[in-house]
Amino acid sequence: MLPATLVTTQLIDRYQLSASCVELTLLLSKPVRFEPGQYLNLQLEQFRAYSVAWQASDLRTIKLCIDTSSAGIGSSFAATAPLGTKTPALMPMGKFLLSNKDMPTLFIATGVGIAPFRFMLSVLRSKQPITLIWGLRHDKDIFWQDDWEHLTKRLSHFSYQLCLSKENKNPYYYGRVTNWLKEQVNFSNHQVYICGNRAMIDEVKQILIAKQIAEDNIYTEKLN
């Protein structure tokens, strides 16, 4: 794994994914290889960590997915920084990486915790069953659905379930990801990747362990 270095980023595009999330495209001052699941620390007034959702083959262009609903400095930057803005960042960071275990895989995310999974799923070549569970509040919060549909066509062993906690609407599951997990029969032979807030991760881990998933097959990344 490469050591982190300070690299200048330039904001070259902003795309509104939903009412509260934007996708930023950053150009790096030099090529940096990110492993799927890694993040960068953007140097604003304070460092802010953001998972990389995509990286171009030239290793100089990356995409981030940022929640703009809060009043924090990261949200403000994501929503209002002019195109062309240059910002230093430490990269690559993190050890939330795909394992080399050949076993069924479950990805569980809430909100912008989906970002590292978009990158991971784009490179995953396992022949074992792969399931993505993503929790949001409302139908209007959903984005990147074309990506998941494309994966279902490319990989016959991939499936996904979207969970809406505040809206009962077909074809989505009505409830939190933890409710969905409790209703499932058996994941004991799976490895599981979880990305979201600390409370969600702690609750999901308890459910998984109760369903006989070994702790060393559970990988987590907590959002700030």
C-alpha cells in the first residue's frame, strides 16, 4: 500500500445526484493510485475525509460523493466552491479494502456510505453471490441506480435491495437496513462490508454476529 502524500486537487465538475448529495470530480496534480475503498483527506479549514467513488484509468481524475445537507465546512465546499478551486489533500488513505476471500459478499451502506462500494463493485470479479443493501430515507434520495442495474445485467450473481426508512413505495423495502437484515434467514457463510454512521455500523454488527457471521469476516468504515 502506498504511503499518503499531499497532492493538489482541482475541482473540475459538480453534478447534483439528489437534493442533498453532489458528485465532485477532482483533477489531481499528479497520478495517484487508489485501491477501491480508500479515501482522501481534503484540507479545508480542517481535514475532511471522503471516500473515492470512482477513479479514471489515468489515475489523475477521481469522483467523490458528498452530503450537502449539513452546515459543515465540507458540505459548504461541496455545494458552493467554484469550479477551478484548488485544494490540497492527503492521499491515498485507509485500509477498507476488498479481501481476497472467495465467498459470498454482502455490502451494506446508508446515505453517502455507498461511495466506496461503487468503486469496489466496479472492479469486483468474484463468481460468488454479491448483494448490495443501501438504506435511504426517501425515493428522491436514490442515485446511481443505473449503475446497479448495469451490474445486474453484467453479473448474474449480483443483486441489490434499496431500503427506504421514511417512505413506503414499491419496489423498495420499507424500513431501515437493520430491519431488513433481521428478516433474513442466514448469512453465516458471507463476508460483509459496512459503511455508514457509527450507530448503524454497531447495530448491524450485532445483528450479523447473532446470525453466526465471524467477526473477522466483517469489515467496516465509519463516516465522520
